Amino acid sequence: MSLEEQLTAIKKKTIATRPPELVSIMLEEAANLVKSGIADKVIKAGEPLPEFTLPDEKGNLVRSANLLAQGPLAINFYRGIW
């Protein structure tokens, strides 16, 4: 199964298991983001990522330049505990 197929399946499951009023809000807000033009400003596949500094899982600031000096870099974002 391709990544796109997996994401579509997750989206369908999420929509099916949430209250309709919540799904409506989620879909409306997603549409608002698209209408805002923000998607046109995101970094596209193959474009270089600008240097950044972000906190790691322990709150320590990590610079991308330092990590890249050690080799290729993969980034994983997670939302943490909400």
C-alpha cells in the first residue's frame, strides 16, 4: 500500500470515528488553510530546507547545521502531549 493510500485510509477512519460536528469543523478549517494560500508557501519536495534551531524531546535546542555536519538529516515532528 502506498503512503498516499495509507493516509487516505487513516483520514477515512478518523472521519468515521469522530462526531459529525467535529469532522465538519476539521474539514472547514482545512479548507480555510488551503484558501489562505499557506500551502503555496511550504517547502516543496527537493527544495533545500533553511537552517533552523528547534527543541528536542528534552527541550534542548538543536541546530540543523550541527546535525548536518554529522551526516544526512531526517526530521520527525510529533505533537507531544496535548
